[in-house]
Amino acid sequence: MLNPTQPYFYLLAYLSVLYIRPHEFVPAFMGWPVLPILLLLAFFFWLVRQDKRFEAPQFWIIPVLMLMMALSVIFSGWLTGGLNVLSEFAPVVMLFYMVATSTDSMQRLRQIFFVLSVCITVIAWHGIDQSIKGIGWTGAELSQETRITYLGFLNDPNDLAMALVMVLPMILHLARDLGFLLRMASYAAAGAVAYAVYLTNSRGSVLALGAMLFMYGILRYGVMKSVIVLPMLFAPLIALGPSRMADMSADEDSAEGRIEAWYEGVQLLIWRPLFGVGKGLFADHHGLTAHNSFVLAFAELGMIGYFFWLSNIVISWIMLQRLVQTAAAADAAPQDVQKWEELRGAARTLLYGYVGGLVSAFFLSRSYVVILYLHIALVVAVYQMARAQRPDFAAITWSERSGKLVMMSIGSVFFMWLLTRVLLSFT
């Protein structure tokens, strides 16, 4: 993993720097284009690699989505803005392709899990130290004097909480195969990450943790038992969770502003139904962000762009669901059963993180954030490994679900309209 002669090394190095961001606080690296250099190195080695598989629909959905982002801005009357969108989102697309196609073995998947786990543990440690001193070793200060932050795309407490939540299952997944001491160290790291989520004071991420526990209960004990236990899970989360959990009501100032932003997003879609108001331009019309990734997507991209955005989300969910539910073949050899169960275990881990990420995204404007597409890349990687291991594992295609995806796109917009109408009636 640490051999610089191996192409995969540069992808792991890029992920490490993307999260830790030493170029923003280490004097020797400040001012240097560290991230672009590592990205180009990793992408070069990826290009010259021969054995790349492109069996998942996300490989064409995401580039089309990027095109829709650019067109949404161009149709708003800003031509150069469309070009800016392409240049801004291109690194995300490049990372998606590299991770989804290069992560072609369980060893490489565990390596990415390990890198992300170490990075997020360091970031959690930074947050805990920051909560004590008021400023972290990176120079990042507390937000609102109480909420921990980090650097770069994690400089907002809510974004930081989302990243922490999505990687937490990976730490616990790796801990299972370790010796006693390393397993205890991994559990300590998981505890630090969970505590860092608390220190972000993010209500959405506390709900995300609850949703992840609920999903764990469903897979382990079934739906009915999980529904019965759910109130007992959420009660301590709310009681011990962020101080703002007690203010979760429709007439609380923050919640009221959030609901108004959702309603404005629906109105913007009605005004510009096809291509939206343009990626990144929601705040130009409302003054604040949408506070909901689904609302942000359909308001900024219109129904056409939103259709592809939601298709990406839903198909990734279907992949995880099918992997988790599909048992090993009845006539499989013992070693093949073991390999398949390892894949299913990885899929469950990604499913927990995906649930946490989507619940967090429901309360955040993070339709285009890199951590979401990185997670989807890992989903695609596991799906392609499953297809390679078992040719009888049915392919998941976009065409056979396009009609349902159209209905889901329309239905989700109607749901948000109805939800905002109901919630606004209580304000």
C-alpha cells in the first residue's frame, strides 16, 4: 500500500491529502498545488492501466449529470459559469472513475477503508482538541464558539459530521479482522469519531446515526423488532445528543428558515422546470442555501438534471440492497462462499454509511459534495467485484428502471412540496 512504484499508491495518497489537507496548514506545503499534482499522477496511472471494467450505469450517468450541471448554468444566461462548473466538478468525476474501476479486490477495498478510517480518526482527534482549546492544530477555529470544524470541504460543522458518519462503519468493519489490541484501538477510534459527531452539534447527523442503527437492526433482527426498539434507540440519542436537539420543531428559527428554503426550492422549480436556476445559484434567488440536497438538486438542475442526479442515488441504493440480500450460490465451493460473504459484509458496511450520508444530506445542501460520489464509487466497485465473482449475479441497468426513476423524480418533488405545505402550516 505504501509502495510508490504501484499506481494505486497515488490514488490512496490523493485521498489522504484530500481529507487531511496538509497544504492548508503545513508551511512547507502551503502554496503548492499538492492536490492537483496527486490527482493528475493518479489519473495518469489509471489511464495507462489496461484492465478497467465499466459495467455499472453510474459510469455514464455521472458524466451526463456533470453536463446537466453545466447546461443549467448556461441556460441561466452565464456561459462562462457553465465552463467553471465543468472544471470544478471534473476532479470529482475523475476520482469516481479511478476508485470505481481500480478498487477491484477486497484487499484494495480494505486499503481504502483503512486510509479513510485513519484520516477521519485524525480529523476527529483534531476536533476533540479544538473543542478544548478553541482552535485546532491546523488553525481552524470553532464555529459559533461551540461547534468543531476542519479545513476545506469539511470547514462546516454539518459537512464534517456527514463525513464522520459515513466513515464510522468502515472503522468498525476493519476492527472485526484484527487482533485484540488493534481491535480495541479501532473501537477507541470509532468512539472518538462518534464523540466528534456530538461535538459538531449537528442535529441531522444525530438522526443519521439513529438511521444507521435502525438499518443495522433491520439486517440483524428484522423490521418488526427494529421498529419496536427504534424509540429506545432514539431516546438516548436525543437526550445525549447535541444541545440543539431539544429545539427540533417546525417553529424553531433554524427549522423555520430551513422549511422556507425548501418551499422556495419548489417555487424555483416551477419557475424553471427543465434546467433549473443553475448549479450553485440557489442562494442568488433565496439568499440562503436550500438545506436539503434533494431540493437543491431539483431547484438548481431542473427536472432533467434532477432525474439523472436521483438516478445515481437510487441505482446505487439498489446495488447495495441486492448485494446484501443475495446469498451465496447453493452449489458454491466453501472458498467461494467465503469470498461472497466478504463482499456482502463490505456491502453492508457501505449501506450503513450510505444511509447515514443520505439522512444527513436530507438536511444539508450537499448534492455535489465529493464524499457522496466517493462513497458511490465504492458501491460501484463492490458491485463490479460481485459481477466478476458471480456471472449469474444479475446486472443492474438503467433502462429497465428508467420509467420508475421518472416516477420517483416526480413523486419526490411532490413529496417535498406537500411536506413544506404541511410544515409551514405549523409555523
